[in-house]
Amino acid sequence: SSTMSFSEAEVQSARGAWEKIYVDAEDNGTAVLVRMFTEHPDTKSYFAHFKGMDSAEEMKQSDQVRGHGKRVFTAINDMVQHLDNSEAFLGVLNPLGKKHATQLKIDPKNFRIICDIILQLMEEKFGGDCKASFEKVTNEICTHLNNIYKEAGW
């Protein structure tokens, strides 16, 4: 199940949806993480330097939160460029998944949480069509990450 089946139209609309939110990668990436840490405080436990931050305002100002938010968005952007090439898509996703599974030991359910928050943000900012255009992408990302975790013996 390592091949993806995106039609050309799906690729185009997913890229169009993603571009809208990626224009402000750092701010939107930060907003996604802050919402995750606020709504799911247990996710903060993976980030030693975020643990002591309780207020959303403090998190928004943090260089580390901003930096990681931007990294998350940059990684997804790399995947979005390869929706029509599953080998290249997995070339981005595999090392990332392995690192999170084996080194960082991040519970894979957190990827679904972060993807759902990205979809929420898309809907809030750009409407339901934008969200709908990107849903398949987040499902692919989460499905493949779960497979990588299984292979890593999670």
C-alpha cells in the first residue's frame, strides 16, 4: 500500500489549498503547535523546553515553538510537492517517521492530532473547500506514518 492514488485534479487542488496556509508558514505552523499544546497538554511532554510554558501567549513568542512550527510546515510542503510521485513523497516521509518513532519516540496518535488541527485552521481561515481539498493528503501522511511505526516495531 505504498503507492498513492491522487488524480491530477486532486493534486492541483491540494496544492492550491496548501499554498494558502504555507504563505505564512511560521505563523501558521506556530498557531497549529500552540493549539495542540493547549488542547492536548500531554503533547508538551515530548518537548523538554516547552514543558514549563503554560500560556498560549508565551508559546507564541517562543523561538523554539516558532522554529518547530516552521519545520513541520516545511516538511509537509516537501511532501505536497511530491503528491504525484509516491517514491519521492516517501523519501521525505520515511526518514522523518523513523526518527520520530525510534529516536524521539513520539506517539503516532500525535500526527493525527496535528493533521486535524491543520485542517481546522484551513477551514477557519479559508473555508470548507480548502479543508476538503487537503484532507486526503493528511490521511496519506498519517497512514504512511503508521506503517513506518509498525515497521519500526512500535
